[in-house]
Amino acid sequence: MGLYEELGEVDVISPVAEMLLTGSVKLFPDGKIRSIYPLLPNVEDPWINVKVAEDRSCFLWHMIYFAQYGIISRNCFNCWKVVFRPRTLDELFQIHKLQKKMDIPCKTGIERRAGSMHKGAYAAFWYGPLGDLEGSRKLRDKVALAVRGEVGIDAKIILKRACTEMEDSAGPSEQWKYPEGQRMFEDLLDTTWEVPSSGITEPRALRVATTRKWIGWAVRNRDQTAKKYYDSMESFGVVPTTDYSDGKFPDEDLPEMHYATA
């Protein structure tokens, strides 16, 4: 193996050079890469976390290890989520209300990821204990009972592994095999990166804005239940198109046109 390729196997800087240049993270003299600020709520996030899964460092494992270095962390191999996809905005609000009664790490929101939109416009997740498949299966049964009691027995509730983007990238998760060659590199990343966990739910102001996004999303997706949550389409900057083709508006009734002159 050439020196270039050999060094590439332990190069933790090049893949994140842009992040370092923009200042979102900093390289310190001790060789650590750290966020200089605590992780802040993302105003573009379409989700509302009812309770944060404190046993996960999703920003690090997903946004850094996966998105920047192209690896699926061993922690993600052991991440299990219960998933229900509400079929309407009504159901989304029902499930969000249900989640607030359950002492389980969970979130609800709108599905804006291009690779997942075909699965439904909305989604709800409950996080099983990290690394505990059997415990997560029991959680799935508990959630299924609660959800079906809320929205009907035809509700489909599944247990999935890791993030959708990871399956889209690496194929069906039941076929995953953790690469032995990745172990040492991930150990290196674990000792290099120090990113604080937010550990908090979104502030009320952001929950208000996100809930409005949910309603706007439902309108754009022609969800008929959305009509219960707004008074007029003018609230979304939309007015009915006037049709002049049937003679309802004679010429003499139309306002006089005035054109600017040079």
C-alpha cells in the first residue's frame, strides 16, 4: 500500500475540512475536534422531540461518522426504533398527544426526506434501548397496543434498525456486516471527536413554528383533515384564481386599466 493510501486510512481531517473551515467545529492543539458551542436546536428540523434518547449521540454518529466519513457506526448497528406513519394530519396530532403521555424517548414530525416521502407524509418514532433487540420488540408491542387504541386496529407499527438514510446507502439492514477494518478507524474517531449531546427538547417557540410547518405540509399534500386547522388559504399566501371565461364579469364592470408612460 502506498503512503498516500496508508495515511488515508487514518486521516480524520480531510473529510471534515469544510466544517473546520466554516468554524462549526474546531481542531484543538491536543488533536481533539470539538464543537465550540453546545448543540443548539435546529430551526429547520421538522420533528418535535417529546423526550430525547439520552443513550444516543445521533449528531455525532449520523451527521459526522455517516455523512462526513461514510461509515455506519457500530452504535447504529445496535439502534432500534419503533415506527408508525400517521396517515393524516389528524393522526399526527393524535399520536403526538399520545407520545406526551408515554415516558419513552420519541418524536413526531413530517417526512421531508426525498428517499422516505413515498412511505408517507408523516412519521412517529419511539427509541428502544440501545443494543437491546428483545427489549425493543417488547417496546414495539407496547407502542402498537397504544397506537391502535388511538387510531384503529389497522395501524401498521414496525420495528426498524438505524436510520433510513443508512439503509438507502448500505442496503437492507439484515444484510449488514460490521467491517473489521472499520473498528480501529472508529476507535480513532471516538478518541478524536468530542461533541456534546443536546439532551433537551425543543423550546416552546420552536415547537410553535414546527407545528405550523406540519399544517402547511398537510395543505401542500392535499390532506383533507388539514382544513380543520386553518381558516383561509390566504394564510398561506394563496387566493382563489378568478375565472373570466364565463362572462360573469362584463367589461364595464372591470376596473379601468392605467398604463405607465415613458
